[in-house]
Amino acid sequence: MFREIPTVLTAEEIIDKMFRRAKKVEVPLSRNKLFMHRNLSIAKIFTARDVAVSTLKRYVEKFPYINKMHPFYRSLLDLLVDKNEYKKSLASINWAVGRIESFADKYSRKIRGAGSVDDILKLRREFYGRASSIIKDIAPQLRYLGEVREVMKKLPSIEPAIHTIVIAGYPNVGKSELVKKLSTAKPEIASYPFTTKGIIVGHMDTKEGRIQIIDTPGLLDRPLEKRNKIEKQAILALRYLADLIVFLLDPSETCGYSLKAQEKLLEEIRADFSVPILVVENKADLLCRESEYLKISAKTGKGVDMLVDLIMERVNIHSQVQRHL
């Protein structure tokens, strides 16, 4: 979605592009000088119009409408851009398209009725001036959309419509290792504006369809009270993405965090997310204690098949619930 957004030209670049194309326009020579200049000027006006309009329309069409976005992306953009300014900017671009089209029609009609070459050239210059002024009027909006494009390019490439498993737990408990073990292809590192490491996105191809598995380093891996406001909101954005959270505990504590601290983080996530949470103890190759939780080793693969079965069971239950809503 965001990769299709074109580079936003400045007002000066659009005007320059418009006049360069118009300058190249030619029409067949004619003995009737007035007739030839009339056709040439109208052709130049329409060419300049088409360049400006097609460039601006492309922005209106390719920049996504916020209200049509998945709530996950909407909530992220709430943190990163001024949504009202974004909407106003697209509306201004759309306004400019209509004005340029209107002036092109108006001046082409005037040129058809002009009685001299001087009048034709004067009207053509007037159109150029009007069209240039319109584009200069929206220069701030073009600059703003250029900035928004850079922000949108950094949003993660994920598929919100498919079942998504979010892996949570303290650093070094084996989350990224588990994503790799569950994925049927090599996971990708997707950019994410709230973590320097980028999120890790893997996929499981199953009989029920594709499942997305995501590890969010820097987000669901430390207590919420240690986070700033933006980080907290970014975490809450994951509510719209997660169908299931797999929370990894490391009872061996080789991750560097006590089991008590890990369990406290688990309770915080339970309080903040209204989605099912599957608690799993990793590193069973190092320590396998007695508890109610599934024991796995993402490193050796022990218990991972049972984890897949549990994930599929939860996915199927979720699907049945959704069908009845």
C-alpha cells in the first residue's frame, strides 16, 4: 500500500515539468497563421493541463485514505502525522486539479474566439500564469505530503487482514528464534518507527491459510511504566493486529531477567490486551520445570509441533467466533 506512493514533486518542479512538455508541442504548418497559432496554443494549454493534472491526481489516488485504512495503520499514523493536515492537503490538491481543468477549458474557448495572434499569445500566457499561481498556492501542501510519504514508507509491510500471532516476552527469551522456527520461509525484517531493530515478520502456510507471526523487539519486552507516551500508544496499536499473543517465559533466567519480572510483564500485557494469550516456556533444553505451561525449545525444536497445534486450535476457534458475529 505505502510502497506505491509516488515521490511528491515541489510546486516549482511541477511547473517546470508542465512548461517543458508544453514547449515541445508542435502542430502541422498552415498558410492560415491565425488558425495555426490557435491550434498550437490550445494544444500547449491542454498539454500543460494534462501534465499538472495527471501529476496531482496521482497523489490523490495513491495516497491512502485514512478512514479506509486498517485500524492498526490508522492508530500508527495518529502518532506520526497530523491527520487533519493530511486530509486538508489532499483536498487542496484535488481543488487545484479542478481549478486547472476549469481554466484550461475557459482559455481554450477564449482562444477559439480570438481575432489576432497577439490575443492568442496573451491568452496562453494568462493561462500559464493562472495555472502556475494555483500550483504555487498548494506548495505547502505538496511539501507536507512529501514529508508524510517519508513517514509512510517507514511503516511496516504487514498484512492486517490475515491471522496474526504476536510474540511477546523479555529480550533474549528466544522470540526471534521461535519466529524462525515457526515460519515456512525466512522471516523478513520490516521497518517500524518505534524500534531501532525493526519488527521480524514470518509466515506459516497451513491448510487453514497463511498465518502471520510477528516479533516486535523494543515494544512488548519491558514494563509499560518504563515507556514514554508514544511507545505506549504504539503498543496499543498492536491490539488491532494481534489475534493471539504467544508470551514466552524463560524459567532458566539465562535471558538475564528473573522469572518474577517476566511474569509481571505477562500480567501487564494481559491487562492491556483483550486478545487470547498463550503462555509458553522456552529453553526446555536448559530447564524443564513443573508448571501448567507448554514446554518448548525454539533452539532444538522440541515441543514446537505441539505449539503449532495449539496455535491452529486458537486460530480455528477465532475463525468460528468471527463467522458468528
